[in-house]
Amino acid sequence: MVRKIIDDIEKSIRETAKKLLEEGKVDLIIGYTKGSIPLRSGPCFITDASKTDMLVWNQSCDLNLAKYLAKNDDRKIGIISKGCVGRAIVHLIVEKQLNRENITIIGIPCEGVLNRAKIMVEIGDKEIIEADIEDDKIIIKGKDFNKTLPLQDYINQLCITCHYKIPPISDIILGNKKPEKPLKDDFKDLNEIESKSSKDKIEYFKKELNRCIRCYACREACPMCYCTLCFIDQNKPVWFGKTADISDNFIFHMIRAFHVAGRCVSCGACSSVCPMGIDLNFITRKLEKIVKERFDFESGISLEVLPPMGTHKFDDKQEFMIEED
Amino acid sequence: MVQKMISKEKISDLIKELQKEFKVFGPVKEEGVVLFKEITDAKEICLDYSNSKIPAKSVLFPMIDTLFSYKKEEKGVKIIENPPYEKTVILGIRPCDSMGFSLFKIFFSFGKYKDPLILNRLENITLIGMGCLEPRTTCFCTSVNGGPFNKESVDVLITEFKDNYYLESSTDKGEALIKKIKSLTDADKGDLAKIEKLQKDIESAIPVIKGLDSIHTKLDGLFDNPMWQLDAQGCLGCGACTYLCPTCHCFDVLDENKQDGSGRRIRIWDTCQFPLFTLETSGHNPRTTKLPRVRQRIYHKFNYYPKNYNIIGCVGCGRCIINCPVGSDIRNIFMSVENSSSKTEG
């Protein structure tokens, strides 16, 4: 059933893209295409209506394609948008980074993407030669092994808690599935880490961030990281250390997190692209909770509401700035 | 050439013996990721692995490399040199990664200025390589002068066969080393012929990419070809491909100062994929967009290396394919080069 829904969406993505290009409504379609290894997809840029069969849609489509949009791009662009891609577009419009009129948002419902890092840990350094997703199973084939994993356990945690499966704003919506009512997010998934002592928390952060090699794939994949010069690249004078030492890694990831607070659309691209399999979602998810609780704000939902970091109210809660413990 | 063997169960004995004389590095699995680390406990080594996430170059060329330390004194500054590099064995390095070591040697000793740090380490490192019984589908070592059992750049090559590891020396250094290890016994002559056949079978099963031997001349005419735009448009501009490449060796040098007047000069990994890499003090940047950066990676390995050192700057490990966040595949670039160059010629 799930498989059929996904295949149908893929089919309509191709048809819609073809039609939009043929009718001259867009100059370019940005979508997903198959990667050269199993469970990997990549971005796809199509200007030729005869090539829309390159477009795919499946649970390995983990990039946030909004990254490929830019303010100074004059082309008319149709973009395949799952919920979080749509949210990123909306938020970027709010931050005046995109021209709404140039973008055709082709909304598709998304049931979540795979957590490839978790699968790799489970498989244990073996090469996956073939991977298939049936309804609730991931079927993995290697040279001398076959493994079936329950799909639900390997869906990205952010996708499980995501309650915007389709973009909040779309020009075209594909797929028959009616959007479900947004679930109430109780942030229960954070209980485990929140209940840890400060010492255990820091140990957990260290364990994760120790592996960082500073390739900046997280930053480069993040639709909200569009600064011309990132704080970490400031070198006249140098602001922060650029080594892969744990203290420098910690500072980089925490400050980047501060910079996306109230802006992060919980797409999980930062974690998905990490070659070292670092789970960065634990930081972004906590930020999402703080922003929701403190400012009752969710990024990328409305074109009208200004984000907390982009506005100021005299009654903004600020006890955290003077809080002592 | 000396051929020896040891039962797999006794690998700890071999490691313990090596540890008496050497610092031993080997593949270790941490949080599901295989990396080359110093082996303190022989049980930590994970020899049943396909290839490490970060190439073994991290031993020779660490992510943070102290060049020297210093301390401010009443009169001037005192320079504190690094302690001498200990004799080191890297056990279980794959032939592709060891080929990377050979390329490091060429690069860091080329021309007028030598890199004493790297060259001294290379002198003190003995490579005990491990042949690949299961090359990945992304491997193409045989297309770039390598092979899953290539002995050229290791001192000793291990081949796993049944319950044993077979060791074969390929340098004097390697021969001297395995001759004196007591836990090794003479190789079972009956198995050696079978091993040779096994090696040949595995090697010939790796698909060969045609035309890589002449890729540098084809690239000569493609610098301004539109193909680079196609590759650049999806690239995120991260450093995964280069940082995880066994031959990429670019670095940045910086000083870390402490408030007490002491500090160190370090070099850290840097990459041509970052805009800052080519930013000049004047403010001019010759590679402002992704296109020239994407192209640079290919030209450096497949055009400048052959021209400068008469060797391809790629060992075919496939890490850039596996780890690219956007699924870019260097083999597709080879294909574009082939197609574009035949078009240009025609």
C-alpha cells in the first residue's frame, strides 16, 4: 500500500514536471534522482521535458532541495517539495531570501525518510548491493547476506515527530492522500536526553561530536545556512577554532545551532548528509522545543508571522538571559 | 620475498609481539564506524572490514598535526620541537590506502622544499597491508594502477585464506620484520598456489574503467567544457570527498596561542572545495564559485598529477562515491570526460 502510494507520487511528479516544462510555466524543475549507490539519492535539475523520467521519489530522498534556490536566480523554478522542503521555502521567503513569484511549489506528501547512518550501524560495515523497500520492511542484500529490517525503526526520528507531511503552501499538490491533521507535538522523544545529568549530557555530546571531521556537509546541506561568510570562516580576525578537536567541534555545532534557532525546519538534512553518521538532530529538536514553548512559534508555517529571532516584543520572555543556577 | 603464516586466532600474539618494538595502528570499530587508531589492546583490532571510513592517511597526516610548540620567555620565544616519531606499524591497511602513502611520499618530497615531518614519519612507518577479499562495487583500483592485492606500496601483504593469514614481504624492511616475528610460521606451500589463484580471480572481477590511463590528455581540452556546470550544480560544496580521500593532502597552518604565552603551530586539513581555500590576502579569490572547485578536484588528480609526477592522483577506493551527500559519482565524471573528449575530437 505505502509502496503503491510512493510509486504513484513518483509517476505524477514526472508527469507534472513534463507538463510544466512543456507549457513553459517553469524553466527548471528541481527534484530528486537516483544516486549511484543503494539508499542514496541526489538532486536533479531538469530543463528538458523529455528527461523527466530521471525524477524519483522514495524514502532515500533526504536532501532539502530548498538549498538549491537562490534570491538572485531569475529562472522560473518548479521544486518538488515534501513538507520540510516547503517549510524551508516559506521560511526563506519570510527572511526575504527568495522571490515567491519565481517558484512553483509542487507539494508531495512524505511519510519520512530513512536514517541511513542507523542502517549502516546495523549492517556493520558490509556493503549494501541492493536495497528495496516493501510496505513495512527494508530488504537489504549484500554479497553474502540478506537482511530484512522493520521500516518504522529506521525512519528518521525527526520524520516520526514531523507533523507537516505536505508543504504548508503549495501551488500544486500531488498524491491522493489527504493531509492529516497536525498531531500535537509533545516532544516526548527528548525525554531520554533531557533526563540525563549535565555530566552525562556532555559525555553524549562529546561522543557524537568527537567524530566530526569538519567537512561542513551539515552546514552546506542546511537551507537556513545561507550566510555569505559563515562565522566559522571569519578569519580577519579568527573568531573560532577550525580544528577537529572536540572543543572546537563543540563550539562550531552549538553556535551553528544557535544561528538556526527558530529557523530550523526539522528536515534532518544535516544528519542525513553527515559522512560520519553524527546525529545532529538531537540539537535541532531541542531548539524546536524551546522555540515552540517560549514563543509558540514554528518555522516555515506562515508567510505572515515573523520569526522570534527576526522580531522583538517588549514582553518577550527573557528570564533565560538572567537565569542563574 | 618471504612468505609466512599465522592462524587467525593468534593475531593477538602477532600484535603483542609488534607492540614490543612499534606503536601499532589498525582498523578499530567505534560507534559503527571503522577508523585507524592506535591499538592498545590487541582485541580492539577489527580486521574483518571492507575499508575504513577515514583513510589510514590519518595516521601519517593527522587532522590536527603539531609542527612545533612554543613558549614566551623573558627574552624571546622558546621553540619546543616534537618528540621523535616512534617506530610505527600500520596493520591491516588496504592496498589502495597504502598507495595513497606512496603518493604522499612523492608529493611531500617533490621539488626544492621537502616536508621533513611527513618524510620522517614515512621512514619510520612499516605498512602491513591487508588484501581485499571483497572489493566493494564502488572500487576501481585496478583502473588506476592498483589492485586488491597490490604489493607495491606495502612492506608486507596479508591475505586471508581459510583459518589463516598469509604474510608476504615485498620490501627489505618487510622481510626483516616478518623474519623475526616468532608467532609466524613458514607458509603452507600447498595453499600458496591456491591463494595466488584466489587473488587473481578477485582482481579480475573488478570492473575496469577504460581510458583512465590517458585521461590527462583528454582533460587538456575540456577545461571550459559545459560538463563541469552539470557536476557543480548539485554539489553542496562540503569537504567529504576530499577529507575522506586517501590522496588529498591539502592543509592550513595556524597558531594556537594560550593566554600564558605558550602555544603551538599546527596544520589542519583543508580542501580545495572550500571558497576560503583560494581566498588571497588581497581579497581576490580565483575560485569564487563551485564550478572551478569541482573541476579542480578532478584536474588535480587526473591532469596535474600525471603531468607533474607521471602518476594518477587517485587510488580508486571509491570513498568519494560512497560518502558524497548528493550521490555524485566520480565514475560518471570519467564517462563525461570520455564522451566530451570524443565529441571535441569529432
